[in-house]
Amino acid sequence: MAAVLKKRALAEYSQTIQETPSAIPTKKLRLVKKPISTTGKNFVTLVNLLEECKTSNEALNLLLQISDTDLEATDIAEVVKKLGDHFKNEKESSVRVKILSLLYDIGFENNSEIVTIIDETISLIKNDSSHKVIAQGMNTILKLGGLVTDAAITFHNKLVEVAKVYLKDTSHIVKSKCLEILGVHFPLSTNENTDKLIHLVRSYFNHDDARVRCQAFSTMLTLHERNFKINPNIYVDVSEALKDDYEIVRFVVLKLIWLLGNTYPENEILVPGSEHEIRLIDDAFGKICNGVTDLSMNVRMLAAKLLGTMKLVSPKFLCQTLDKKLMSNMRRKRTAHELAWENVTSGEWASGKKWADDAPKELIDADSISLMSSGACGAFVHGLEDEYLEVRSAAVESLCQLSITNPNFANMALDFLVDMFNDEIEDVRLKAIDSLRLISEHIILRDDQLETILGALEDFSQEVREGLHGMLASCRMSTSAGLKMCAEKLLDNLKRYPQDKRSTYRCLQMIGVKHPELVLPLVPQFLNIHPFFDTAEPDVENPQYICLLILILNAAKRSRTIVQLLEPHTLKHYLYLRDTMTQYVPVLNPPDSKLDNVVGPDPTVPESLNFLNNVINNLDISDKVHGSLLQTAKDHLNRLSEMDGGVAGAAQFTSLYISAQLEIHKILEKGFWANPSTLATQQSHNLRTGIENLLQLCLKLQFFFVGLTAVEQCSVKQVRLRALALNLVYVVKGSNASALAPCHHFLTIVEDMQKDLAASGLRPDHFTGIVLTELAQLEEPKPGAVARILIPILTEAKMEKIPTPNIDIKMSSAVILEPSNRSDTSLKFTAGLIMSVPFEAELVNLIDPGRVRLKIKYPDQRTQIVLPRPAHMKPLSCDKSGNGDGVGCNVRLLTSVLISHQVWSEACDVEINVALAIPEADIGKKKNMAEVSPTLLDLCRPIKVGVAPKPIKKTL
């Protein structure tokens, strides 16, 4: 049966189908001309191939390839000649434009032939009729002529004459380029020639094409930047251009009006339709105020920016910008003497018998006579209410700049700045807050204004809230009721946003310092002091209570009466806060004599500096200082850095320098470093660890300190040079690894060291001097030969003496504020997913904030390195002593750390730390080692965060 089925299946599927033969299609061949091969050919060869091009497209493609080829200086003349010959025979304008562009590239890269190329360009476009070609030629002349020095007056005059010739061209592009050449290349000469030039450029103020008009005004700005004296008589013509239909013209005209107003502020000009004269700066201010209501956003933004820089405006004009109502008709009132004299000279007297016989002979409309246009009235109001945030932001900045130098205007602008706290854009709110902080010395906040400001504390943005804290800390309040309202609002806000604790502390600290007389009547209410009954003692760990204590204790520093009102438990709380929160609580003299001896004055800087000098002088008494003496000096310096912040940087620098010398002395004393291949495993490991510690100490000396002098920097680099020499000897003698990279790195450091010493005019120390001498005589610096030279030098070289202390030295450091080590609870998240941990740290005295990294170390020893975003690093407010000296960068890092891991059997700690990346230390390592473990220097101790990844819940 199976055989039958198989036979039937084969019969069913083995049918033969025959197709009728169809006509075979004819094969079509596409003939493509083989392009000219340009691979491996130089510039001159490619230019010679232009003669073989039969079409313009081929020539254009070849010119594009030529522009990507390097040209030797010796072939410039030949190339320029051949390009010029092809230009004359080429009919396509686009190819001629490319040739002129190529001439510019040649001249830009080879400055020696600029004059020749410019002359060739002038001769090429002389007989050309294409506007595009002439415009490109003028552009080449303009850019290459800028590379010629101003001393070549004849050459620049030649370019100016060429530009004057082509100014008659009908193309707007050519005219614009010619006007630009006039502004850039017209040489400084006599006033007569300058007047002729200004008259020529001025004739294009009313040109038909807006682009030419725009370039004419821009040429005036360029001439002023080149110290040409612009005639103020052009002001009237320039002012008329404010009515131009095109935005680009009005934009440039505003700049020119601002320039003329600030250059000639006291010039008097006649008000149109009146005999009264007005200062040029005032009229220019009014004209720019008109720009705030322009149709174009860019013009409005520019006008709002320029208003803030016009500091010489009359107060009456300045104040009018905050009032939309037009001032009086601004007509000058005539005195009684002038009126009487007019009646006498006219010979006519009013008899009184006729009605209105003393009426004025002419009817004058009050709206037609004004010393300032209506645009200036309420200009800042219009700017602050603009629909675009760029205009509002510029108006806030200008309002702040004018208020800083004008106290009366600052008080008028206060209400408008406070209203901007409710703007919908965060950046505008921040600028308004910062502006109010900058003008705080001129203003006193009323209670109604304070209420509006405190309403902005509910903002979700932490940056806005902290900006408000800083603004409230710098402002002055008028009443105790307002101060009480402010304190209560800050305490309520602290409950909603606990992360604002430190910012609130600083705010209340400064409020107490500035308002002791307002805090005094509020002390019984804040502390619940009853005249007859003892109230419950508050919890000193309560943030709200700490805030009130900071406010009262800082006010007590300026008002002794407050100290008399404090209860005994409050004084004990003061002592506790004085020890735990020193930066917020001042030193007071409590009435209790027992407490008076607890808080003593801080050590003075001169005494600490004398102690530091004595320690170092004692070390320099003998040439061979014992190691125990160095160790004792190091301990003393570490203790001094903890006691006095004024000399902490110098003490820490000297301590690290001594540590490096101790490590070198320890390595050299045992003598194992010269032949490490014979050492046992443990001894070799100890030697390698010692060298690594020494290199890390040298990196800290080089990258952890700011304010170092040239002497100290060279001393640190010479210590690191000695450490690199020890490392090179160890790699050559006791390791199987390649020594090429460490040797090349060492030789590079030696070369850089020689340049630094020559630039600073310093002499090298004993070790560096011998190394420079020996390596100069070495013909082939191979690792083995260099190591053989270094071994006797390291043995015989003396240690350099410790640099003299410099009190300006500051050490880089970081303080992690959040998360804290106090938390006992573990953070739980689903394993495999990501958990965000808020992170806040303050970093001070950084050389380069771009080196900052976050280091996350998991319990399984896996480490992650995170580069913080630049937007998360904000400048740190210099509210601490010693941070405002302008040395180093102080930043605040506010970001989120992302943690992810698989399931753990129990909660473990994840270490988070701030470190500095030192890529310079990875140069001498192998590539794979540098990629796996980049060099990082910790800025502080790590913070441990308890983490418990929980397994994924399996649900239906």
C-alpha cells in the first residue's frame, strides 16, 4: 500500500511544463566617461588638470577637490597664475566664483603672498560683468586685506579706491561689500578725508535697497570701533531711519543712535517743532525707548538691552519710562519778566473791554509739542509686559543696571521687579530675584511688597527658592510685623521643602544681623517666653526651632538687650549650636560667668603663621633631618590646619610635601629599588605600593592647591620628576611590562620641566640639574639606558628644602551635604531598575571644575565613574570667610545619583564620593590599564547610603 501511495505522489508532482520561447531582450549599454583620477596628486598637478576639463561641471568638481589639498609655499606663484588663466577663459560664473574663493584660501594659509593674490583678484574682476563674481572678488579682497598690517597705508588706500569704483555697481551684494571695505580698510588720516568718507557713506542712508542701507549704518559702527571720530551731525538722518520698514535696518540704527548718544552726551539738538534744545543723550534715550514697542522681537530685545547702558540720562526722562501716562506737554514755561517784556515790545495792551483780547495768536496742540516721544513713556513697562521672554529678561537686566547707580529710580522700579516674581518663565523670575538683590542697598521693603515676594517661596524650583532666600538676606525690612511674617513664611516653607534647610539657615542668619532692632520685640513670641510661667523646653534638633535661634542669636550679636531676655535652657542650646553649627551662630558673651569661659576667640592668623614658619625653619637647621622629626612636623601641621582656617592651605601643602619627602626617603633608604628583580613577592609588592603612594602624593600637590607661586609649582614638579624616575627604574629593573610608555612620559616631563624653569627664571634643584645634564649627552634615550643613568643620580642627589609658606595657598575640598550618614533606614527599590538618590555637595578652591567626577562604589567592589552635567554645577555664594578672594572656583553640585543592582540577600552600603579626574597620570600607563582604572583623587571621605534591592514581585 505504501508503494502505491509513493508512486501516486511522484506522479502528481512530477509534471513537465513546456514554455514557449520568448524574444530575447536587447542589451543596452550605458557609456560613462571615466572621471579624471586625482588620487595621490599634489596641488600643482591638480591645477594643471584644469586644462583637460572640457565642461564647466568637470572644472567645478576638480576645483572642489583642489580645495581639500595642501599647497606648498614655493608653488603659490605658479598656482595663482594658472588659476588666473583659467578664470579668463571660463564662461561659467559659478566656476569663476569658486576660483576666487580658492584664491582666498591660498592667501589665508600663506600670508606671504597676500598682496600678490589681491592684485591678481583685482585684475581678474576688472573686466568681469557678473555680479556674483564681482561680489566674491570684493569678499576675497576684504578678508585678505584684513590680514595686512595697518602700517601699509598705500596698500589700504588702493583697496579703498577699488571699493569706490565698484560702489557704482547696481548689485546690492557688490555695494554692501564695497561699503564694508570702506569701513575696514580706510586708513586713519586727517579730518578732511574722514569727512569725505562719512559724506560718501552717508549718501547711502537712503538707498533703495534695505541691505545697502543696513551696511551703510554698519560701516559707521565699524569706523567708530577703529577710533574714527564720527560727526554727530548725522544724528538727524540716522533718527529718520528708525521709521524704516525693514527690521535689519532698524536693528543697526538703534546701535548707531546708542553710540552717538553715549559718545556726545552733552551736545544740544533742537526739538522738532520747537525752539527748545535738548541733550543728545536724552533724545537718543527717547528714540531707543521707541524701539521697545517695535514690531520685531529682535529690535525690542536690543532696545531693552541698550537702555540699561545709558547711565547719563536725565532723571526726568529716566523716571518717565516707568509711567505709561505722558508727562505734561513738556513746554518750557516763560517767566513773568519774559511775558512783560513781550508785552512792552509788542506795543499792545489788553484793555479788558474785549472778550479774550489777550488770548494767544496761535492755537497750539499740547500733544504736538513734547520733549520726548510717547514711546519713552512706560518703555520699561512695555518691556516687562512683552510676550517674549527674551525681551522681558533684557528689560529686567536694564532696569537693574540703571537702578544700581540711581537710588531714586531703584525705589520706583521696586514694585515692577517684585511683580516679575510671578512671571511664567523660571529664568525671568531668577533674573528679577537677582536684580532685587543687587539693588538691595537702595531699597526698604514695605509689608505689601514683602507679601508678594513671600508668595514666590512656594515655587517648585529649588533654584528660585534659594535665590529668594539670598535676596531676603540682603534686603532691609521696614516693620517688625513684616519681619515676623517673613520668618513664619520661611518656617512654613521649610516644612514643605526640608532640602532648603541650609539655605534657610543662611537667610535667617543675615536677617538677624541686619535687623536687630526689629527682632528684639519679637523674641518673647518666637521663644514662647512667659512672664510668670515656665514653658516646655523645645527640642534643639527641631529645624524650625534652630531657625528661630539662628535669627535671634545673630540679632543678639548687635543688641545686648536680647541676651538678657534669653532663658537658661536657651543659653545651653546656644552653646550646643555654637559647637555644632559654628558657621551660623556668632560668638556671644552670655551673662553667666561660667559660660563665658567656654567660648573663646579663634586663633589669630599671625600667630599661626609664626608657628608654621618656626616648624619649617627647625627642619632646615640640619642637612640630614631625621625621619622622626619630619613625622612630628607633619603631625603639627595637620593639627594646625584643623585649628586655623587662615593658614590651613599652607599647612596642608607643607604637610603633603613632607609626606612625599618621607616616602622618597623610605624607598631610597632600604635600597631595594635599584634591583627589584631579586626581591621576594611581599617586598616587591611593598616597593610597588610605596611608589604608587608617592606618585599619588605628587598628584595631590600638583592638582589640589590653588594660589601657588612659580617657585612652589616648580618645586612640586621636581618632586614628581624624582617620583617618575623611581617608577621608571622599577619598571625597567623589576617588571616584565614594557617600559617604552613610562620612559617617553618621563622624557616629556623632563622637557616640560626645563621649559618651566626657563620661563620662571629659576634654577633647578640638585637632582633635576644632573638629570638635564646627563640626558643632554645621551644619544639614544632607550628605557634601559635612561634607567642606568638615573640609578646613581637618585642615590647621590640631595633632597630639596621645603618651600617657604605662602598664606595665599588654598586646598581643594568637598563637603557632601546630602545624603548624610545619619540615616538608619535603607533605600529600597526593585532589583534591575534604577533608583535616583538626591546628591548635594559644596566644592571649594577647584583649579578646573571640569575634572570633577562622582565615584559610586558597590559592595561587590564594582565602581562607577559619573561625569556631572555642567548645568548641575552652580557658582557657590561666597558667604564664608576666605572664599571671596577670587582664587580657585567655588561650585555647588546639585544632582541625582543613579543606583542600580541585582538582588541582595540583605541591605548593604553603597559609597558615594567626589573625586578629581587626573588624565595626565594615565599617560605613562598601558592603554588597557588606563581604560579600566583611570586615576582619581578623592576630595573627601565617601558617604555610605544603605541600599536594599528587592526581588521583582511575580503577579498574575
